Amino acid sequence: MPEPLIHGLQAHHLAAAVLLVTLLELLALSWARRRGVGLPSRAWLLNLLSGACLLAALYTSSVGADLPVVAGWLLLAGVLHAWDLKRSWRRQRRQRT
């Protein structure tokens, strides 16, 4: 069993807690958007999902998942991040012209 981080807290507990906070953030941002006061989802969704995938990779790694599972989460995070960057660059180019 891995060494506890702090007073019995394991890495997977920390990853799960941060993943839960990220889910709550997703719900809060979606709720605000539905009320018409929040940012459009295209401004934050891919970034948030990419971060959630990184947290999922950390969680699965800390509970002893096999490398293909962890690598799958990391690959998905990278794809979402690249997609977000591509959209941002396109938006910048359109604004300059």
C-alpha cells in the first residue's frame, strides 16, 4: 500500500476530491450559462474536460490501474487540449482580419 500523503490521506483520495470539485465547477458553470449570466461553454468546456481527464489519469494511476488505462486518459486530455488551442488560434486569426 502506498504511503499516505498527510494523516492517512492517499493520493487517490486527493485526486477524487479535486475531480469532484471540477464536476461541481462544471455544474455551476452550466447552471450560470442556462440562466444567461455565465460564459458561453465554448470558452471553458474543452479546457475543463482536459483538466478532468488529467485528474482521471492521476486517480487511475494512484489506484494501480494498468498503463493503457492511464495512457488513455492522458491521450484524451491531450486531444481535448489541442482542440481547444486550435479553436483559440482560429478565433484570434479571425479577430485580426
